[in-house]
Amino acid sequence: MTYSPANYKDYTPIKEFIGDTLVDLRHKIDTYCEELLTFINQPLIDCPSCDGFGVIWKGKFNDDRK
């Protein structure tokens, strides 16, 4: 990941965190981190086509911050 203005080559840009107060900003960052950890820790399924040499991941990380 990278930040939006630079967009290092083909890396996914990170959306900015904006809050009305410091507490609001911290809440948004904490929520993002919790959702990211849930996404990272999803179980993977062994690929039936290659008998476990790869994995199947079902889903997409939803970063719907406005």
C-alpha cells in the first residue's frame, strides 16, 4: 500500500483518514485496523484443482470509508 498522491507504481493507494476531532479520527483508524486484521486472518481453503499447492480466497476487503 501507499498513499494517494504518489501511488507508487501499481500499489493500492490508502484512502486518507479524516476526522472531525482527534477522538473521531482515532475511532476511524481503530475500526479500519480491526477490519483489516479480520480480513487478514480469514481462513484459506486448499485448492482442490492443484491438491493444496495453492489456496482459494473468497471475498474482498471492503474499505468503504467516505
